[in-house]
Amino acid sequence: MSEEFNAAEGSQLHEWGKELDEQFYRPQVEAEKSQREQTPQARRQNRTRTRQRAPSR
């Protein structure tokens, strides 16, 4: 398959996939990671203390 891709596209399949990863997938991952890092901080600021329930008898 790799040889056929190389013949048709004139580039290596693995390198082509890595380029696509860096172009499309990596920015999405970085954005989600940044959002996760900011979300817990916002939750802590908005968190209210809840009352603990009395044990059932």
C-alpha cells in the first residue's frame, strides 16, 4: 500500500500522515487541552459548599 501511495502521490504515506496530523489534529488537541486546563479553575471559583447528608438509620 505504501509503495502504491508513493507511486500515485509522489510522497511517503507515513510522512504525509504526519503532516496531516500536525495540520489538523494537533491544533484540536492543543485547544482541548487548554480548555481542560481552564475549566477546573473556573469550576473551583464557582463551587459552593454542599451539606453532607446524615447517615441513614
